Amino acid sequence: MSPPTSKKETQAFLSSIGFWRVHIPEYSQTMSPLFLVTRKKNNFHWGPEQQQAFAQIKQEIAHVVALGPVRTGPDVKNVLYSAARNNGLS
């Protein structure tokens, strides 16, 4: 998959991978350079930060763990991890 070449292509890419956002830790932080180029007030500029985010998210999607229903029972231990930063929550 080649990198987007316009705001519209970037928005389409972000829409197509939206499903994975709940399965990828720190999705918002990883994708923030791509969100920046889709803002109305910004001109489209694909730089090294955008390329790195694009490559990283493709790698994350390729290695994401498919999640299933939460298991329950006396011998099952469920752990919830979360992280918060100034520019997002994961």
C-alpha cells in the first residue's frame, strides 16, 4: 500500500483503518501526524512524521491480536491496561 497523496486519500485511509483503533495501543498518538494533514486549516504536506506514522500503523495492523469475548471463571484473571497523554487516550 502506497502512502496517501492528498487530504482526501489520507481521510479515506484513516476511515478504512478505523476498526483497528480499539485493538492498537496508543492509536491516537501514533496517528496524530496523519490527523494533522487532514485539518482544514493545514495544507497537505507528507513529511517524515507522516511517513513514520503510516509505516508504523501498517506494521501494527499486520501484527494486531484479534480479540474475542472476555473469558470468565474462577481461574481466569482479566487485566485492563490504559494510558493517557495530553493528545489522546488509549
